[in-house]
Amino acid sequence: YSSPYWLTYKQAAELGGNVIKGQKGTEIIFYKMWEKKNEKGEDEKIPMLRSFVVFNLDQIENIEKPVITVSEERIKNDEFEILPHVDNAILATGAVINHLGVRAFYTPSQDAITMPTQDRFTSSSDYYATLLHELTHWTAHKSRLDRKLTGSFGTRDYAFEELVAELGAAFCCADLGVFGEIQHDSYIASWLKALNNDKKYIFQAASLASKAHQFLLKK
């Protein structure tokens, strides 16, 4: 997460905030030695343990958040080129998109996309390309195009789905006019290498990516 601050559910509520839907807490253990007098009047130390479930500030909305100074260079808000037609196309999908943390990913169990905030990207085209990549993963849900999402990192199934997602993002970017320094070609090449450069995969992936592209932009 980008924030060093953590709150319990109750603390967030007391500040007028709420945990973003679908976010899971982190269990922490509070430990200290509790000093007390025993029946003989002697000092006695008793270890005390309590567990709490806390949420990072990135996982909480509707409260004022302190500004965190980081060393990395970020894009300034006034330099982010908003593309209304792309935003409208993304909004029309109805996908749940949460902006928090520093990684972009789709979580099938929650059917939700997690994206870093826009200021963490080097350009708006990079942001939109990344989101369209995750939206292509989102189309794989069994209620949509029902693609296989069970492969773990390093497996062929995982590499194949990544190939589908990046091709889908490339098709969507071309259709929506999202241009810039987007590394579709090198990213696609890396996943093809993971598939031993077997050319049949590019045709299969392109077919599935085309269906995802059509599904995402049909509205």
C-alpha cells in the first residue's frame, strides 16, 4: 500500500469513513507486559496479547487523508490528460474499480479491479492501457466470457491469459484512440516467450482478445 497508516473498522467509522467494499483486513497482534501486584504484594508481570483487524488507509474512503511524501516521481494532476470518451466507455462496462495501493490486478473472487491512483502513472495513456488490460481480465469471469483463470504465475495458462489481456488492451486502445508510449509489443513478446514462441497461441489469444474487445466496447 502507498500509505503507512492503518485503522480498525471502528476507528475508520469514528472518523466518518468506511472500508471500501470487498477489501479484506490485516490481522495484527498487540503485545505488552502488564504489571500488577500479586496476593503477596509483589510485582508481577503478565504477558498480554490482543489481536486486531486493521485496514490500510488506501482501503478506506470518505475521510481526509494526510499527504504522503514519496521519493518516486509522479505525474501531476494538471498534466493528466483526461479522455472523456474513454472514461465513459470504461464506466459503461459496470466493472467495480477500486483505486488504492501500488499494483494493478483483477480479483476473480471479488469480481473487482484494483488500480493505483492516476498520479502513480507516467502518463494518462499508460493509465488507460493498464486499466483496459485489467478489464480484459475482468471479461474472463464465468458470468461474462468464461475464460480459464486458474493458472498460477509461471504456468502456461497464466502466460496465455496475460497474452489475451494485453492483446485485448491493444485492441481497445486502438479503437479508442489511446496513443503514447505504451509497451504492448514488448509485453506481448515476453508472454509469447513464456509460451515457447508457439505461434498457435497468438492466433488463439487474438481470437479471445477480439471477443473481449467487442464485449467491453459494445456499449
